[in-house]
Amino acid sequence: MYKYNKVAGSIREGILEGRMKPGEKLPSIQSCAKETGYNPDTIIKAYKLLEEEHLIYSVPKSGYYVVKSIIKADHARGGIDLNTVRPPDCINPYKDFYHCMDKSITIYKNKLLEYAPPQGMEELRAVLVKHLMNFQIFTRQQDIFITNGAQQALYILAAMPFPGNGRIVVVEQPTYSVMLKALNCSKVPVTGVSRTSDGIDLKELEAVFQTGDVKFFYTMPRFQNPTGFSYHYKQKQEIIRLACRYGVYIVEDDYLADLEPDEKADSLYAMGEKERTVYIRSFSKTLLPGLRLGLAILPEALKKEFMTYKQSIDLNTPVLTQGALEIYLKSSMYPIHVVRTRKFYKNKMKVLKKACERTFGHEVRYHIPPAGIYAFIETGTNSADKIVNRLLKDKILVSSIKSGCLDGFSVPEGIRLCVCNCTDEELERAVRRIKEEMFFT
């Protein structure tokens, strides 16, 4: 490792772990060189690297400072947001992506004012074929469809007919609330199957599959929203086996694959029958929430219908953002961003887990995953909605998991925590307040 990378790595770790606070001034180049024993040019290169990563910024004739997050302004007013998915500035790649958009304008010029192929830009799909290989997903350019976020893909799949004319969509309970809304808008009958931190109820799943009236099974195998649950290898194998046995399509929402710390944790698509699996991926959660770019890998039997429904919604996904994403994925910026983002959320989960261990002990059940952005705390016999409302009065924003539950389906009362927008101290404070409200009489 180069010396400037060592210096940058040490400072980066201090920032991401919270030892260096937003707005804090870094040592001068000369003093840092003296302290480390390195040449001032090495320190300049290290600071320049951190500046490119948007972790620090320079002030002429003053020095270098840790980037201040926009979120901190909300914190200063006393609020703690454990609800909104909005990456903090220290891992937000907006400057890099702005550069990629600028480059996209230069490269594609007139193409930006023309209709793009409804399936997505060929250049982007070609890059995605190579990119997905890093996740053991081997596909072809003609199998990839670019969508306006994963949400558009889910809506299309909910609305369109599937081979076999199955009517019922099977979902985990709880599940992603937006998917339930899409199914409700499309007037698709839905049935739920219980899922806990130990996995899905496989007997219940098989019983539903046996009816022969299943359109598809929708699942978030890793870092599920709203619970943060992930399936282990044997559970994924059994889900694939059951789907193959009963001829059920699987719609896999792999929205946080970039945050997976276990390189051996393959997707269902990578493990199973590709002609019965739809793989969906979003770039919104790990890049920029407003980017609204996603992809769907479709088996041959679904392509024509999917294209028809997509064209009825919009003619094409915006070329500018597609071109910018293509440039971003091809550059060295993407792997740097992923490493930084993965480390940030991993550290946040460690802090949250320690806070829950100290505060709850064995009195409360909770699930804190090793990575991802969501965690789950069961509220026992207490109403999660009442706890959410009482915390809101104290400017602590959390959400109940009820929006991800079907009417009448029995799941444990609980709240979802999103770790994106709070400091370590605020996480600890929020956990203490949650316990106070749970034992409030």
C-alpha cells in the first residue's frame, strides 16, 4: 500500500467511526508530515484523495475540514431520523455522479434528446453484464431491462399476466410495503407466509405453492425491508427446490446486494433456475435515492409481456442518468464508493447492536444484521403504532412494520429502524427511549 493511502485510510476510519466530527479541522500538511514522518507531498496526495471522496473539504488560507452532513442541521434541532433512507454526505457520491452526468452529456450529445431503446441503453446493459459477474450473476445483455427504479419493475410484474395464468402473488410477512401497494393497485390477490429471523415457514410456503394458482413468489432474501432478515444458504436452496417442484416463478428483490459482507452469499438467481427467476436490482439505496434507476433480468417467457407493459407506462428511461450510470460503473469511483458505504453501515450496525445489548439485555427481542440499513425491534404486547406516535412527540422518527403486513395476518408487533441518518450517540439515545416507551405504564 502506498504511503498516502495509509494516511488517507487512517483519517477515513476516524471520520466514518465518528472519532473526527463534522466541521473538525484536520492537522496542517506540515504538522501531519511531521507526525507521520512522511513527505509533505504524501500528505497532500492523501488529503486530495479524501477530498475526492467528499470526506473532507479545503478552505483557502485556512486548511482542511471534515465534511458537514446536511443531516446534522436536523440533528441540531433535536430530531433523530430512524425512518428516512438518505445517505449522509460522508458517503454520498453526488459530486462523482455529477461529473459522470457531465461526461454523459459530452459523450452522448444528441442521443439525450432522442428516444432510447425501451429496454434500456445498449451501452449500459453491456456494462451491467460485466458488473453483475462480480455477484456471480451471469446473464446476457438481451435479458436485462432498465427501469425507473426497482419500484417500476415491481409494478409491471404485479400488473402483467404470467404463463400458466396463476392469480395469487405470495409474499413474506412482513414484506416491502411498496410491493403491497403495487399489488393492491393492480387488484391482484395476495397471500402471506410467515418469515422470522430464523427464516420462512417452509411448510406454509409449500402448502400455498401446492394450490397451483400462484402467479409468483416475491422475496427479499437479504437485508429484508422492513426487518433486516436474511436467508441462509440451506433456506435459499429449499425455496428454490419448492419453486421448481411446483412450477412457481420467483421474483427476487436484491436491492442491497452491494452491502453484502459475505462473498459466498449468492442470490437466488445465481443459485437456481434462471428460467423461473426474475432478478431485480436497484441503484437508489446504495448510490443516490433520487437516481431512480433499476434493472430487471427476465426469463424469455416474460420478456414480451414485460416490454408491452413498460411501454404503456413510459417510452424509455431517461438517457442522461443511464449514460451517467454507465460511466460511473466503468470507473474506479464505484468500487471505492461501495467499500466506503459498506464500512459505514457495518459500523452503524455494530453501534446499534451494542446499544441494544446494553439497554435491552434479554428483556426484548431484536434483530440487528451485520450489514444493510434496516434493523427490527419487537415491541411484544405493546402497540408499535402507539410507541411510534409517542416517540414522534420527542422528535424520534421510527416506523411500525404494520404497513408491510396483510390485513388479518398475525405477526409480532415491532418497529423498523433505519441507520442512515443518525450519529452513534443518537442511535444509543433512541434505543434508550424505545425501551422507556415499551415499559411505559
